[in-house]
Amino acid sequence: MANYVVYLSSTKLIYFYLVTYVIVILLEFITKAEPSHGDRGMQYRNSTKHLQTIFTGRCYDHCKDTKNDCPKDIDCTAVWDTFKQAFVMKNQSDISPESYKDFVQNAAITIPKNKALFWSRTKEDAFQFANVAGYVTLEKTLIGLLGDGLVWCGENDNSELAEECLDPFTNGTATGSFWNKMSETFARTASGEVQVLLNGSTGLAFNSSSTFGSVEVYSLDPNKVSTMNIWILYYFNGSDWVIKESCKGHSIEKLKDILTAKNITSSCTENNRKLIHIQCARFSNESIYELCLSGVSNIDMTFSTTTLLAIIIAIHKWFEELVLHS
């Protein structure tokens, strides 16, 4: 009889492990954030009109201020030429990030120590926060500014720009490879304490297939970067703050493990006051604005992946205790 009880208990425990594992895998699949560049299908977009004029105009405008990150005596026409050479006379879907190596050398950037700010699914808020707090995003450097919001490509048998381009989020395209190379360059240039602003209101805050999760975090130089400050941003929907993952969440622990393996320390903060003010300033209705400013202390926690995983772990421990004492 005792052997039967042990067998039954072991069977139940194994069954519970399997069910728990399946639930966790499903949660990872369901809440997985946006797909990587190569998962969006072969869609096409028109290239940006007057690209050269916009590009060189941005270059001259940015570099006329000697406080910006431009190389001394920069030649914006030469920068355009090395940029264009990276993708003209080439297959649209076969552009390597290394094709932009000469462009990066011509438009070499510097980032003040402790001022690099990375972001993932928080672009506009990261830009505003950078302006308020004095940080630098990739798009505020010369190499990022020159390509921000633009689309471009070439063709095999033509030295001019093509009018119709593969979706820039497709792997190997001129635009997609540009951003991979610029993101890598930005990360390798960063030094001291660096910051990342992640979205805690949409599934997993740290998305390993995003540009930050697949390129930038792995490109950090541990000889130059000592610490990463992880800032989780929550979004206010007009009545409640939406929270899907906190600093104790599964994906944040994964990010911390990556940093630890690179010998980079980390800290994590949820919705600091400056971020809350940036969020709330968008609401013109005074009552909604006041409700928003009340901050995270009155937030109703949404049923998230983090919450469910915590429940699963608690049930697992309870079930294990039950079996061991049966």
C-alpha cells in the first residue's frame, strides 16, 4: 500500500511538472513581443523622396553646432557617398551590416560618459526623457539622426536609388542592416553607466528578438560599461496604469543574467517620477491628469505573465509539500 501511495504521488508530481512547463511555454509564446526584422514577410515600401537632400541637410544642420558629436572638419557630401556605396548596385535582400563600415568611420560619433540611453518599444518616451534628463539616444547622434524615419535601397544594375524597397524590417535590407550596424556602433561607444527604457505594459518588458535584445545588449563593451540602469515604463490608459511586468519579472531576470555574464552590474526601477510626468502631460483633462499623477501607488495590478508565474511557483511548492507528506 505504501509503495502504491509513493507511486501515485510521484505520478501526480510528474504530471504537475509537465502541466506547469506547458503553461510557461504557452505564456512565452502568447506574450512574445513584436517579431524580429525578418519575420514580417516580403512587403514593399516606397523609398523616401529627396533622400540625398534630407540626408545631407541633416548632416550640415547637426554639425554646424560644434557641441554635437560630429568629427572635426566633416564633409557631409563624402558621408553621403560612403552611405550610398553600402547598398547601390547590390541585391536588395543581400545587404550586410558591415556594408556600412566606411560610413561609420566617416561619421564617427562620441557619447558622453554615463549618458547613453537605449530603448525598446518606448521610442517617443525615450526621446522626451533624453531631452529632459540630458541623455543621448542613438537617434540623437549623427549616425542615428541621418537615417531616422527614412527608407532607402538600391538595385543590382543601377547606381541610383530604387523607388520601391523591401520592407525595412526584413533581414538583409539596406535600411534594416543600417540600423543593426548603427545600434551595434552606439552600444560599443557607450561607457560608464548606461540606461535602458523598457515597456512594462506589453507582455515581456525585455524582448530578446528586439534590436536592443539581440544586438545592443550583446555589443556593450564590459571594459567601458560598468552598470546598466533598467527603467521600466508603464502606460496610463486614461483610468488605470497598465502593468504586465515588473522588475522581478521573468524577462528582466533574463536581461540581468546576460549583463552578469558580461561582468556588467545592473539595477531596476519602475516608473520614476520624471517618467510619470512625461506620461501624464499628455492628458489635457484635469481630472485624468490628476489621477495619472497619483502614480503607481494606486495602480490596479493587471493579470500578467509575472503574476501567473508567481502563482504557478506558489502552487508548485504547495503541491510538492503535499506529496512529500502524503
